[in-house]
Amino acid sequence: MKRYSARSFAVRCVMLVLGLFVVALGVALSAKANLGISPVSCLPFVLSELFPFTMGQLTIMLHVCLILLQIILLRKKYQWIQLTQLLLAVIFGYFIDFATLLLTNVQISAYPFRLIACIASCVLIGFGVFLEVKAALVVLAAEGLANALVQVTGKDFGKMKVTVDVSLVTISIIISLVSFGALRGVREGTIISAFTVGFISRFFSKRLSGIDALLSDGGKGAEQLTPTPAHSDIIVTIGREFGSGGHLIGEKLAQRLSVPFYDRQLISQAAEQSGLSHDYVAKNEEKMTHSLLYDLVMQNYAYTEDMAPADALFKAQSDVIRQMAAEGGCVIVGRCASEVLSDNPHCFRIFVRADKEARLRRIVEDYGISSVDAPELLRKVDNQRASYFKRYIGTSWGHADGYHICIDSSLMDIDSLVDQLLEVIAKWRANLPTAA
């Protein structure tokens, strides 16, 4: 557990307890909706219909079992401070019973209203998870077990959280079918919760970032990189469609401007800063996978302070880009550099496109891709870059508003294009305010 000032620790404790109550209220509401409980709570719900215990009491028992599993898995590596999860389990269990009592007289019969209540419960749980993670004190036992599995297997947290959730849901289904001959506690609401709570939590994290001020210890913020002064060599960023020649244009611009050129070099530097392997960075930079399983894994990082690998990679590359810009003039290709340096008034932003035929020709002739495979590769890479840009910047990739100039590299040869770009950059640079 990190050390905080007395004030910060007190605020975090209040936030953690409030988060537990909000999550408990969401669980109780989902029980009322009767369309399925969240993965972690479905087992206590099913067992509460078999044994003379409340859902809250069975939640405490489940969390005790999950804590014991952590101890068995980690053995000597187990940090005994994590036994504070037991205190959280007791508080959370009693909150569930209290929330259930509050909703005793709430009756929801029509399916549309039950669905609305189910969605509302996910919003409550997502907000509660956001508060718990922001508190950054201790996690609940299910997340603790996922962390233990990470240490044992070396897999990432998202996959281990899915493993824990699926295991609990599977056990609930088996018990439910054996005992009742039908599903209890596991329905469409369980699936909705599994796929939405993490996204909802991340939504609150982005929209309520100001809450960090409440948690601050009053110290100085992170060291800010000094922007490049006006008299330094200019910074040029280049966004590009696949096969448009953006890399070659950037390389020639850097040579003519006598400044460093950065493209693939960012890979190794980002790998060093993020702790991710060079192979992972090389395979995943500027790419965004779209699949239900991938989305499920990634949204589970909302349950922990740790970043998803893709997010850690973007942050590491962004830090590298800012550092390069702070050190002086350079040309940087891709990696959303135009937006990462959007607040730098001495950054000239270019986007390079070309017609499809010219791009396919370059892919075949320069990259050695067969003419049969080139069209699919072009479509795939462009879609990945667009999705990556949309995920981390929030706007459309290649939109003219984000650049000083957008060019079509198929209109003339690269050298002539570079000559014209240098003229434009020189005129733009001449209008920059001089250093005080």
C-alpha cells in the first residue's frame, strides 16, 4: 500500500467506502431487476436461494475463499497487508444487505423496466468501481485473486480478471442447473454487466479527472517538459496513410532541415519506458484490435490502477515524443504525434495521403508485398491506424482540422514535394513569434 498524507489517506478511505456502498447498491438493484447479477456477485446470489444466509453474508464467505486462494497461489510472496481485503469484504457484504433492505419495497415487473433497472445497476457499479480504483488503497478479493494469477502466470491483468469472472459464472451456472433445473442469477444482465461496467468506470475516470485534486498530497505536479523555444529548429510531425510515402517524405525533410528523424526508433524507446517487450511494441503500436473478447479483456483494467498494455504503450510513446520535442528540432512520423504536440506552437503538422493506385504500387514495389495481398493489407493498416487515433485522440484520423497542411503525394515526385513543403515551412516559421 502506498503512503499518503493524513489528509489524503482520510479522503481516500471515505472514497473507498463510498465506492463500496455504490457498488453494493448496484448489486442490490440488479437483484431486483432479476435479469442476472454481475459475474462476481452471481455466485452469492445463487447460494442465497439455497442456504439460510443473505447475499451479503455469502459475499463475505466468497471473498474469504478468494483471499485463501491468493495465499495458496502466492505462498511466501503473499503480502499480508492484503488481508485488509477481509475488512473490505465485511463492509461490502453488510452494504449489500443494507442496500437490499433499502430496496425491499421496490417492485419491478415489466421487462422494459427491469432492463432499465439492470442498466442503471451497471452504471452504479461502474461509478463505484471508479471510486474504489481512484482511492488506490486496496482492491476487493476478486481483483486481488486476478493480481495473484498475474504474478503466478505472467499473463496480463485483463485476461486473469476474465478468468476469475468466467470461473465464478461457470460455478454459478452449474449449481443453478443442478439445484433448480434452470438458470438463477446468470442471465443477460450478467453479460451486460461483464461488458459495460469497465467501460462505464473508464467513462467516469475521463469525465471526473478533477477528483485527483481532492486526493493530492499538495506536492508539486509532475515535471513539465520545457517547450522548444522559438529560435530552435522546428518540429515537424507527419501523419500518413499506409503506402503514401510519409516515411520517405519525413526522412528527406529531416535531412534537408538537418534535424533528427524518428519513426521506428520510437519503438525501442517506448519499450524501454513502458517495460513492455520490444516485440510487443513492434507488433501493437498504432494498432487497435476490435473483438468482443479483446474489448472484454481491456475494459477489465478499469478495476485496477495498472494501465492496459495498449494504454501503457501509448503513454510511453507520447512521453518519448514530448521529450524529443523538448530537446530540439526533429521530424516525427506517426504515433499521433501531431495531437501529442498540439499545444506546442513550434510544431508544424503534416498529413500525407495518396490515391489508392499509387499507394498499392508503392506497397508492391517498395515494401515487397505481392499485388494479391496489397489491397487487403492497405485496408487493414489504414483501419488500424484510424481506430488507434480515434481511441486515444477522440477525433477522426486524417481530418484536415488537425494539420497545417494535407498533401497528396501522388501528384508529384517526392523530391519536388519536399521542396514545396520546405518553402511552406519556411514561410510558416517566419511568422512565428520570436523568443522574448
